[in-house]
Amino acid sequence: MQLFSGLKIYHLNKIMNKTFLRRSKTIGFWIRFRHKASAELRDENNPKISQDVLKFLYNNDDYKDLIDRIPKNLLKRYKTPETMYMINKKSAKLICDTVKCHFDKNAPIVEVNPGFGFLTEEILQCQENPVYLYEHAKYFDPFLCELQKKYPGRINYKIADFFGMWKLAFMDKMDEGTRIQELLGDLASQSPSKTLKILGAMPGLSFVKHLINTIVFHNTTNEIGHPDLFIIMPGHHYEMDDHFLYLVNITQKEKLPCPPEYLPLLWYYFKPQTFSKTTRVIPMLEQWIPGCGVWLITGQDPPDTIQHIVSSNDAALPHMTIFTEFGDLSLQQKLTLFKRFVSWPEFEQCPFRSTMESNLPKFATHLNDDEDKSEAHFEELENSDSENEPENL
């Protein structure tokens, strides 16, 4: 489900605002892929160092002093990294200079996977808020503890996988646990008015999907209020460009495109099995509400239309015929079509809602499965909607 544009999560821009801040071909990130435990142990005993990576580091003055500090089992090339770390001090300063104008004295700052702490130190020097660090790898503990001593009382540091929060939320949902609250500590908040500034490199989209699913399906295990993300991501998640890393600001829209109770319906409406680009709009909708095509062709609505769903600010639909395809409409026009469709008096009697409910992903429904099935549910969470193409708002 795409709630901010350019990411492979269908129609994310309808719920999240996205602001492109900067892109760089030499942004200076060291990329690390986190294997399963057995593979990690094997690699530590016999690491296969990439000669290309070593050559790059040795030929760049910015990294020569870091080579001996980087574990040998991490000096490898990976096609699909799971974690990215900052190793370039110039890039850290560049990123901080770009985002510092967005900091708010009333909004806590979280940095995810700070690594050596280069960006952390830049953040500490440009503002007075305490910084909450969540580092997944224990290896960086000495570097971050040293930074704590250098800036006493200004760093809250925890070894934890912050971007893996979606897994904790899933487990909390299964057993009514408190893992998210334990992860966040005094940062935990149900208040949508509390803003949390989150910085970090994010090679995948699982965390963003978690935020989207929380909004769409009213998950009560979010606990992070109103997140304001400043994320470095691979270019292919932004515009399918593999040669750049992008610094992007992602935050929830202040006004959702429809009433909250209609968001799951909106989610299903934009699923490709519901409407593909070549789907003819009127014949498809008439499968749900027979005879509704006349309202679209004439540009009118039934007299008993639910008025609070539609708005005078909605994008105008083009002149529609039985040959009009879903792909002929802009994103805003697709939203208008959805709002008109669910506002018609016949909608609540049609099978669209029950069909949507029968197609909800398992993480959005009550789970009675045994815990040993959680691995399959994790995989569903990671891959949900990732096959869909992006649309711009």
C-alpha cells in the first residue's frame, strides 16, 4: 500500500507526506547484511572479505583510518543489505546540515543504527535535545559508550532493533505483550500530537509498512505518536534508481483522504486484484453495485448519497464511458471515484466490504494461530504489497 510516493508500497502518498531532501552518489555509507545466526557464526570464523570493498576504502582518504576498526566479517559486498551504517564524517555533517532546520525543541530525536556515531555527534552539536540511540549490533557498543562519556546526560542508548519494531508489534498482538513499550521506554506515546524525529538509513521498507498498516488497520501497538522520519534509502525505493542514495522526509498527512473507518476499504480498493490499470471502471463497479454506471456517465450521484465522505475539494472525474480504464485516472481521480463509490446508498448492501474483510492480511485480523506459525506471518508482513508499483500524489 503506497502512502508516500516513490516507494514500492501501493498508494502510500494518500496517507503519508514525502519530501525529497537530498540525493548523493557518494554519500558514504558502509552497507552490511545481517544473516541468520548460524550464517553469522560461520562468516565470523571464516570471513570472505571483498577485495573491491577493501580497494575502495584504501583508495579513499576518508576511510583509511577506519579500516582496522571495521570487523572483517562485515567487509563484504551484499546485493540486498538489511542494515546500513554511516562511515563518512563529511556525509554525516551534510545530512545534519540538511535536516537540522526540521528539529523541534519539543520533539525527541531518535537515531537508528548510529554505528560509529558520526551523525550522532553532528546532531548533538547542532541542538540541545537529548538523542535516543538504538543500535542493533553490539560491536559498536564501545564507540557509542565513549560518546556517552563525551556528552554526559545527552544520550540515551539501547542495543535494540528499532526498525524491526514491526516484529515486536506482531508478537504483542499475538500475546498482548508489552515489547513495544519496553523498546521505547519513556518515548512511548499513544498521542497523535506527540512528534518523534527519527533519523537513520533504511535499506528495506518493513518499518514504513508497519507505520502504514498501523494507520490503515488501527493497530494499537504503534506507541510512537506522530513519527517524522528523515530516512536515507536506496534509490530504487524512490524512483527505481540503483546508483543513488536518497535522503527523504516522510511524515503522516495531517488530513487522511477518507474517514478512518474507510481506510481498510481504501487499502483493498487499490489492491491490483481489485483494479488493475486495464480494468474498465464501470463494468467492474457494476459487479458490486448493478446499474451504478449511470451515476458516473451522467456525473451525478443518487439522492441518498452520504455527503460527509465526498468533498467539494475532490478532483473532478473526466467524462466516463463504459470503456474508461482505471489507468486513465490520476491518483486524485481514483480517490474521488473511491469516495463516490462508498458514499452511494447501495454500498453497504453490496459485497465489497465482506470481500475486503475476507482478503485482509493475517496481521490485520485476530490471530488464533500457534506461535510456531509466526515465521510465516513475519514473511507476509515483510512482503505485503511490495509487488505493487508506485504512484505519485
